[in-house]
Amino acid sequence: MLTDLEKSALGKSADELNASEKKVIKRARERRAVSSNANEEFLSGSDFGDRLADQIARIGGSWSFILCFFAFLMFWALLNTVLLTTDAIDPYPFIFLNLMLSMLAAIQAPIIMMSQNRQAERDRFMAAKDYEINLKAEIEVLALHQKIDLEVLKELRELRGEIAEMRAGLEK
């Protein structure tokens, strides 16, 4: 059952809470941490193909890959136009090179899209983790406010009692 604090913090009834909010409330009651290493938690659910796609996208989207690939293209063009003037492997207009580049693009594009989809999934996962942590922090802050308010009310009651005793003592 939700306490008044949790109802006021979330503004929802117990039936309206999603699984994440229920988990945060349970951990707040148990005084357990909600935070964890979200990156490790996310990566633990990935398989070999996902990690491979991320690695290919990381390499394929780097300046070192672009520069190395540019150097390879220049080498290929020089090799087939200048060095091998006769018996060139792929004479100008470099049809074989064009075929290889098209096949590379056909393979690399979906892999990069898979990696981008995983990055979007990771962003949603991280946002959900941030929400849980922020929600628990809000609940804890509200609980502290409630405790302070209760302590202030207790002190006020005690002061009123002391004042009443002093009045009674002065009236005698």
C-alpha cells in the first residue's frame, strides 16, 4: 500500500503506477539504492551481433578509417593507372573497385543503422534509469521534509505545553 508521502510524490494511485515506479517505491521503503552502472547493465543484455555492429560502426565512423580508406583508394588508382600501365588488375574506370565499394556500402549501411538503433535503445534505457533515480531522490527529499515537519510540530507542541505550564505557574 502506498503511504501518503508516496501518493503526494507521484500523484497516482497504486493501480496507476508502472513497474519502474513500483520498483523505486519498493527500494525507497527498503532503503536500498536504485542507481547502478547503467552502461554495464545495458551491455549485459547485448549479444555478440550487437557488440560487433557497435564495433564496426565505431571503426567505420572514425577519421582513421576515412583516412586509411582514402589512402587505399589513392593506392588502387595509382597502382592501376601508373604502375601497371600494362596488365592492370582493374584498369580505368575501375569497375572492380566500384563493385567492391558498392558491396562494402551495402554491408556497412545496415550495420551502422543497427548500431544507431541500439544507441537509441541505450538512450531510452539511460533515460529510464535517470527517471528512476530522480524519482527516488524526490521521494527521499519529500520524506525528509515530512520528518522535519513532524519534528517541528512535535517541538511546537512541547513549547505550547511549556508555555501553558508557565502561564499556570504565573497565574498562581
